[in-house]
Amino acid sequence: MEKTTQQLRSSNNRKHMTILGVALVLLLFLPSLVISCKEGEKTSLLGFLDGLSQNSGLTTSWQNDTNCCLWEGIICNVDGTVTDISLVSMGLEGHISPSLGSLTGLLRLNLSGNSLSGALPPELLRSSSIVILDVSYNKLAGDFDELPSTPDQAMKVVNISSNLFTGYFPSTTLEGMKNLAALNMSNNSFTGKIPSTVCVDKPFFVVLDLSYNQFHGDIPPELGNCSVLRVLKAGQNQLSGTLPAELFKATSLEHLSFPNNHLQGTLDPEHIVKLSKLVILDLGGNGLYGKIPDSIGELKRLEELHLDYNNMSGELPSALSNCSNLTTLILEGNFFHGKLSNVNFSTLSNLNFLDFRSNRFFGTVPDSLYSCSNLIAVRLSFNNLHGQISSRINNLKSLKYLALSHNNFTDITKMLRILSSSTNLTLLILGGNFKHETMPDYDIFYGFKNLMGLALNDCSLYGNLPKWLSKLKKLRALLLYNNQLSGPIPAWINSLNFLFYIDVSNNSLNGDIPTALMEMPMLESLANSDVIIFKFPLYIYRFLQYRTTSGFPRMLNLGYNKFTGVIPPQIGQLKELLTLNLSFNNLYGKIPQSIGNITNLQVLDLSYNNLTGAIPSTLDKLHFLSELNVSNNDLEGPVPTGGQFSTFPDSSFVGNPKLCSPMLVHHCSSADAAPAPNVSTEHYIDKVIFAIAFGMFFGVGVLYDQMVLSRYIYFDRIIVAISSSYNRL
């Protein structure tokens, strides 16, 4: 036995020595085994490098005297043929060289997420080897060339999304791509009609994304012949007509998306049921009418249903309860009515997002909704609901966003006591309820540990600003406007270190403006400023929406109250403030010179007070100021000229009989005339151009803020769809 054991050990040792010896040999000779690229292919790659104006350091790796198979982003096969080029988000600028078209073994080319411009070389589209072409998220422009079709094209995936392409759908170019499986042309400026031949002779065609373009006309019925099509997206275009009956012959569809077009008609119960594999149905932002058909309940795989902003009506079908895989149910902005209890929500255990805003639902919030333990966001605002929220809402451990505003809920104290236990709640929108009740002012709320936004506006609430607000240490936005609150602003307001959006306008608050308000950390600097993404936009006013709390303007609105005293000179410390409204109060004294230190200020309203003295010349430093109102005070002297002051209308200054200006009734004498600003003409022109540029940027920023989330979510999904489609081929 002992001898046998020794023999085994000896055998094992010999095996280990053999393996070690092979490893040493490989290490010694490894340099000689590295595949060398072909010289002609190296030349083609260097031609691409030469076409770049910004290569983000590629020249460090891409050197003529080195093996191109070892260059960054390059993969070769065993023969030294370049098969893959992947230079994603490298900060590349310049043109794509046609020389890449001479890489006869190239299978995959990915240049997405750069700043490449110019045209897409036809040589790449004619390639007989490229299987995947991805140039998305660049600045490529021009027509997507109509090239003669060739029978030997291997192309399976084409992603040219998020560029600047124009022209018509490239039918001829795509005609020869018999193996095409996925085509993403979204987020460009293509126009014309969607051709009826888009999937002719393409037996593998599974993904078509034409979203965010300018296509118009009807949806081609021939799309129903795309027998294996799984993803069809053409939202944010100008399509019209109805959903053709033939479209529902495409029974492999999993994602059907036509939001924000001009579609009409109804959801035919006999047609919709044919799409039994449907996972996402998005028809929001159209002109659909009629009811949600009962047959919707037969779509057992349905996860997302978007019918928002149509003209649909009727009661919710109880058959929705059968869609047990639903995660997202968005019916906002329609004319649905009836009771929510028509749907048994307890069967929708996967539900994450529920949005029924702006409909005509009545009754109470059904108990079955509290069984949806995975709910993250619930919006029932602008309906006719009443009653109370059940304490069972605390079962919704994932709930972060709750909007119940503008219904008929009562008993604010009970509501807040129940909701305060929802420790993950981030946004709580309750305005437009609890009419003429009293704001609870005692410490009964022990939760709200993560609350960042609280709206109790439009309630006509009586009472003072309650002490329990001081416990909301993560609060960013506080909306209490249009109530009947009274008393002073308490000194603890500056303990809310993250608060930057304060609207307490149209109340009866009184006393001096406290210096504590001049010590708000988030209005003094941008430190600790983070971004919070919402599934749906938050509506501050009915038609003004923001998708992130950082997208709110940093605002202090004390207008329409009964404040007295002077404007604290410390107000100049609030350097990050964008909107300051102190209108319709009883303030007196001079406008502090320090307001000129709030250099980002865009809106300043001091109207309807008892302010005296001159308009400070320091306001000329507010280059971004787009709205100024100092009307109906007792100001005197000349109105400053130049800078932003040249853009404000007369109405900004009326009601100040002692003010003078060439634009006002009272013209200034030579003794009154304001001194001309001591800046050169060139410097002044630079200021104006800078201000205009910022205004354009800010306007685009707001639009971007409303669009970018859905655009990025949508982009992630289509990439997943394209990848999965390719993998299944």
C-alpha cells in the first residue's frame, strides 16, 4: 500500500514537471508566436488615423513600426487579418476614411460615441465582409447614400442612430442586404415616407428603429409581412392615419412603439390579441380614442403599456388584472373614468410604475394597490379621488414617488402620519387637497427620512410653518404656495442644508425676511449637488415639468405675502440663486447693491413694495438676467442703460414716478442722466453675445432635461435588442 502511494506521488510529480516545462517553453517562444498584421491593412488603418483631427492619443499605440494587431481597439485573426475595430467613446474627431473599406476581413466596426463628422463612406456600406456597423452617437451628416445593391453583402446590424443624417429612407442601399437583422436609424433628420419594401427578401429582419426623425404619411401595411420582426419603433415622427390591420400579422412583435405621432383610430380588440408575444406597447402622444379592449388581458407577456396623452375614455377593463407581468402602466392625460377598483392590482405583483395623472377616475384608492410591493412610483394626480390612504401603503417598501395632488383627499394630519412611515419616499406631491384645513404644527411625524421634495401647495391651509419640516434633512424642494399660512419664517430654515427650491408665495407670512434665509448652503454654493432621475417628470405647475430635482431653478419665492422691513444686504451671499421673487409685500428701504453679486440670477421681481432710492448700478453685472420687475415702488433717479437693461420693457419700471428714462414718461435731465458704463463697444458686444448664447443654451437645456432620460433609456433598450437579436441569429 505504501509503495503504491509513493508511485502515485512520483507520477504526479513527473506530470507537474512536464506541465511546467511546457509553460517555460511557451514563455520563451511567445514573442515569436504573436500574429503580425498585413502591411496593406496597416496602411488602411493609418489612412483612417490621418483623417482624424482629434485622435485622443491613438498615435501612441498606432505607430507605423509596430504590429497593428497589437494596436488599441484592433483585433486580428490567426492569419493577421483585421477582423474587429472597436473605438467606442474615444473622443475622436474628424472624418471616417474610405480606406477602412479596403479591410476585406473586417467583420465588426464600432465607432460609436465619438464626434466624427462628414459623410459615411460608401465603401463601408458596399463591404462584403462587415457584419456589424455601428457609428451611432456621432456628428455624421448628409444623405445615407443610395448605393446599388450587391448580392454578396454580409451586413446583419446597422446602427447609424443619433447623427445628423438627412434625406429619404435608403431603400436601394438596404435592398442588397439580404442578411440584415437590425437597422437603427433613430435620432436623425430623415424625412419622407416609410417604404413598403423595408423587409422584402430579409428573412432575418428582427429590429427596425426609426424613432426621432421626420417621417410622415401612413404606416405601411406591408410591415405586417415582416414575419420575424420583433422590435418596431417609429416614435417622435409625423406619422398619421391608423394602425393598419395588416400590421397585426407581424405576430413575432415583442416591442411595438409609435409614441408622439398623429395616429388616430381605436385599439381593435380582434387585432391587438394577435400580438400574443408583445412585451412593450407604446402608443402615447397620439389621437387614439375609444376604450382599452378587454382582449388586452390576453397579452400575457405584456410588461409595459403606454397610452398616455391620447383621447381614450371608458372604464379600465378588469382584464388588465390578467397582465401579471406588467411593470409599467402609463395612462396619463386621457378621459378614462370609473373606479380604480375595476382592476385587481393584487395580481400585478411586478408593477413598478403606475401613472393615471389627469383623467376622471373617482372613488377611493383600492386596497388591492397596496399589494403591489414592487411599486416605485405612483401618480394619481388631477382626478376625482377622495377618502384616505390606507396604512397598508407602508407595505410598499420600494415606493419613492407618490403624487396624489388635485383630488379630494381630506385630513392632512392623518395622511402625513401614515405616509411618514414610508422611509424610502423621495417625492411626495399632495397639493390641491385638504381644502381649508390646518397645517399640523406638532411633532407627530417621525419618518420621511429620505424625502427630497414636498408639495402641499394649493390647499388653502391655515397655520404656521411647522417645526416638523426642520426634520426633513434631505429636503431639496419645498412647495407651499397658494395657502393661507401666516407667521414668520422660522430661523431653523437654514438647517435644511440641501434645500434650494423654496416657494411659499401667495400666503400671509409676515415679519422681516430672516437672515437665516441668507444662509442656505445650497443657494450659496453648488457643493453636495447631486442628480436624481425620475421615471416621470415632476410637474411644478400644471404644464411646467422637470425630470430631476437638479433641473429645478434654484429659487426663493416669497411673493404675495405680508413681509415688512428691508431686503437684507446679506442676500448677495446667495450666489447660486436663479430666481428671486419678493413682489407684493410691504418691504421698504433701498435695493441692496449686493444683489449684483448674484451673477447667475435670471429672474428678479421686486414689484409692488415700498422700495426707495435708486436702482443699483451693480445690477448691470447680472448678464443672465432675462426678467426684471421693479414696478410700483417709490424708486427714483435714472434707469441704468446698457447691458441687460436695454432688453427690459417699460412695464418693468412703471409705477415709480420719480424714475426717469428716455423710455418712460419722465425723461431725465442732463443732471439726472446715468453715467455711461465705462466699457468699450467691443466689450459690450461681447457681453450681449455671451448673454444670448447662454439664453440659447438654457432653452436647449430645459428641452434636453425633458428628453434625455427617455432618450437614454430608449437607447439602452435598443442596444440590448440589437445585441440579443444578433445573438439569436
